[in-house]
Amino acid sequence: MGLILAISAPYLYLRRSRPAEDEDGELVARVRAGEEQAFVLLVARHHASMLRLAGSFVSSDAVAEEVVQDTWMGVLRGIDGFAGRSSFKTWLLRILVNRARSTGVREHRSVAIGDAAPAVDRARFDASGAWMSPPQHWVEDSEDRLLAESLAGRIDATMKELPPRQREVVTLRDVDGLSGKEVCEVLEISEANQRVLLHRGRSHLRQALEDAVGS
Amino acid sequence: MLGQKKPLVCQQIVELITDYLEGALPRSQRRRFEAHLADCEHCTEYLEQMRATIRLTGRLAREDLTPEMREEFTALYRRWREEGD
């Protein structure tokens, strides 16, 4: 399933204007009360995030979908145990990560924090550490609708090339809008590691955008 | 530590940028970071690019649930309800 660029950007802001946790909390209450439709709405709200996250732990889309379904069954069985101490989304994604890990597909993968490549190629700085080949201007251009569309494709492709841990952190933070603290909770990593992974992931993406606009 | 007060150079700025955006820099380091930015158009541009990158990444979204998926999840819900009966 591919990523698409949300056609109407303002919609995103509107959607975020009401605290997401309120909406989740309300739906959870309705699911508890036995409302089937509320469950489907709750699934729809989180499906994309869940698939994306599961996909970085397992080897195929089909397995990722199984993990997501399995997670929802676990959520339903444990829904009375959701105490609201963390946000519903954090609780949900914690369950997902546990399930994804227990499928064992990539259980042996390294917990290292990924490559240690610099944010910007060293060759772009002189011996004193000052820019020799400074960043080209592209920020204003990126707001152009047509270009934004191709940049979205570039981000999508680059995201898939990131080491899994970087991809997970960037996705949770910048696509799903979790806080740094929530990401630490979901992935069971330290705040320092969260920042390193976020930094490397975002730096890769910025470079990819610079390359895309410059070409 | 020796050199603690030395101004930051561009190559350091690009590595500190996430900590800066995350509000994780100690105050003295943040001051040196901002002092560098005030004087360096390239690093200011770089910071704007990181912000734009975050913005553009945030616009990625996936398609809604397909009707088939809705059916699957409805079926899953019903299986759960039956468990309880």
C-alpha cells in the first residue's frame, strides 16, 4: 500500500484541532458499550500508523496485516484494562510492537542505533568546519503543489531505505505526531537514542529533498 | 573543559540541530547555537530545510480502510463478541 499526499493540507490541521485523545477516548467508551461501528471507526483512525509500524518489524505486508489484526483482537480482549494512564494510541502501539516482536521475524535484528553517517557529507565543509558547498534554496519551492507531490514520493521512497529504527522513530514522530516521550514508550528506547535516531532519519530525508529539488 | 567557549562551526550545527529543535540543548549550548545562526545564512537556511522536511513528512498519509478491510474488522469484532457469550 503506497503513501499518498493528502490532497487538502488544511484538513490535516483541522483534524488536529480537536485533541486526538478525546476522540479516541470517546470511541473506546462506545466500543466498551458494545458499539460495532465505533470499533470500525477506531480501527480506521489508527490503521495506517499501525500498518506502517508493523511493516518495519516484519518481512511482508501480509504478515504486517496479520500483526495488526492480532493486535486489535488483543485490544478488544484487554479493553477494560485500558486505564487511560497513557494515550490510547501509545497503549495501542505498545501492544502492536510487542506482537510484532513476538512474531520473531526480525527479532535478532540489531538494537544498534543505526549508521553513524554524518548529517551532511563531510566534503561539503572546509577544514575549519564552515560550509564550502552550502545548502541550496528550496524551501519556498517545496510549497509548490506539483513539486510537493513529487517530493512526497521522494520522502516515501527514502523512508523505506532508512534503517528500521530510524524509520520507526521518524514515522511515529513526524507522520503520526507522537511526542518524543510517547515514542520512547512505544519502542522502549531512551530519550537520547530517540533523538539520535530522529536526527539521522530526518537528516537523510532532508538530503533526499535537497537532491530531488536540485536535480 | 578547554575550548568550551569556542564558537560552534557549521559542521557542528548540522549535528546539533535535532537536539535544538527538541529543546534538548543545555542553555549555554543553545546560546552558542543561536549565536552561530544569527551570523550564518547557510545554517539558517539549513534549519529552515529541516523544518520543511518535518512539515512535508507530516503530510504523508495513507488511504482509508477499504470496504473489504471494514468487513474484516467488523467480523473480527463479532468474533470477539461471541467469545464473551
